[in-house]
Amino acid sequence: MNRKTNIVLPTEFEKEVYEGLTDSPKHLSSKYIYDSYGDKLFQEIMDMPEYYLTNAEHQIFNSHKEEISNLFQSGNDKFKLIELGAGDGRKTKILLEHLTSNNVNFKYQPIDISHSVLAQLEASIRREIPEVCIEPLQGTYFEILNRINIENGTKKIILFLGSNIGNLTHELAIGFLNHVRDFMHDDDLLFVGFDQKKNPETVLKAYNDPAGITSDFNKNILARINRELDADIDLDQFLHWEVYDPESGTAKSYLVSKKEQSVTIKKLGLTINFNAWETIHTEISQKYDDQTVQWLAEASGFQIEKKFVDTKGYYKNYVFA
Ligand code: AVI
């Protein structure tokens, strides 16, 4: 006879925290920074004067909306605009406004893992641009792309903005792009934002603001471990530290233990010891040049059809086909 036992399987978060904090050197994945408080802090980051990425992409959309819209429409009487990780859609709205005021036939399908992010985005679009036909889709990118693909053969424009790709190593970025390409047909386009290499000082300031918002954002991963895994981490005993290597273009975020200390994570039955000044690596934010983007595109089977740049040359959007 089978007997039912109450075995509770660990969540991905629990597994990754366990593995990352028992590894040497220690690491945690930046995707876990984003709970509702992390989302709010990221909104604040996007409003900071030092975080140039948002303004740069905004400016590209504003200055090139006509050309971008024409590119999206070319050869088709309707299309689906699919946004991966839509967030608050602040840049996409420029395009949505332009498309609706020109009576273009399209459907906007933002994809996000977070219900609340999608609900807020939908409400704001219904309020600000009620003409937009919006269908928010909650889930992981590939789950949803799989589902959408089965529906019909309407042309797809896939947006991946905000240099979100920069949070992936080159190897993971190639894997990601390859996977997206699996869902694309001949006419479909992928529109991706890549933050560019620039004065290292400018990059460092964007990830190390004097108000300490980025520090709070980075430390939210520890706060989340405290909240969700019943841990006793003292956030004040960790330092947010950013480094940027202008050769590789990689900005790296760390949390550095200010002293020798132990923390207990009750839900994992784990005590973690830190040496003084020991690090936890939490995030990479890759910066690119044209050669690197060309290499990534080729390695994942894409061609670069067009690129758009802001006036300072800080940021580029590339059209992959
Ligand atoms: C979401 N992502 C593109 C941001 C970035 O620039 O890497 C996350 C971030 N980390 C610190 N500041 C912003």
C-alpha cells in the first residue's frame, strides 16, 4: 500500500540560495532582487539622473518612432507587438501612442512573470492610451512564446528593452537569443536594447548612486532571504560594491561582508560563515560595442537589420532578423 508523506520540495529560490551561499566564491542570482519591493526600487533607479539607460532609450524611441513603426509594419497589414519583461512600459508607450494615432492594426502583448506589474501596466495603458488593444500575458517568456506561436501566423515583433540582456553572461545571452529565434518566423523581428561601452566613470555612477538606491536594490536580495527564508542577515553589515572593467565591458555588483560574521537561514537549516570582506556576487550589467553585438547576433543565427542610437552614443537598439 502506498503511504502519503508530506514531502515539501524546495523552491528554485531556496535551491539557488543554498547553492550560491555554500559555493566559493559566494554568489546569488540578480533575478531574485525583483519582488514587489525590488520592482519599486528599480522604478526609482530608472528615475535617477545617474541611470542614463532609461532616458537614452526613451530618446531613441521619441526621435525614431516613425522609422521604427514603419519597420514593424513593413509588408504586413497587422502585427503582434510582444514585449518580454514589460515593466512599466514607459518607453513602449511612445510607440503605442504613435501606432494608434496612425490607426495601425496591431495587438500589444506584454509578458511578465509578475501579476501585479502586468495589472498596473494594463491599467495605465487603458487610462492613457485606451485605443490600444492590449493582452497581458503572465508567465515565463518561453512558456508564453510557445503558447502564442501555436495561435496563428500573424507577424511578431518581439521587444526586449532596457538592456535586460546585459544581465546575462555572453554564453547565456546566446542561449537566450537562440531560444527566442526558435519561436520566430521569416518576417518576425526582434528589437533589443544594448547599453554601450562609454566613459567608465559614467557607468560606475549609474550603479553606485549617492542616494544609495542601488545599494538598497542590491541588498533587497538579502532582505528577501530574511523575509522568505526566515534568516537573520543584518543588512548594515554588508556593503554594496560596484566594479566596471572597461576592457570586457562588464559591470559587476557585489555585497561585501564588513566583518567576520555568521548568518542563519532557518528555512534551509543553514548557517553561513563570512570572513571579513568576503564577497557575494549578485549581478552583471554588460556593456557592449557593435563588434560584440554583431558576434552575439551571428552566434545565435540572427542578422542585424538596423540600429538606432541616442545623441550621446550611450545606448543602442538593434533590430535582429
Ligand atoms: C534590469 N537591468 C537591465 C538593470 C541593469 O542596468 O543591469 C538592473 C540594475 N541593476 C542595478 N541598477 C539597475
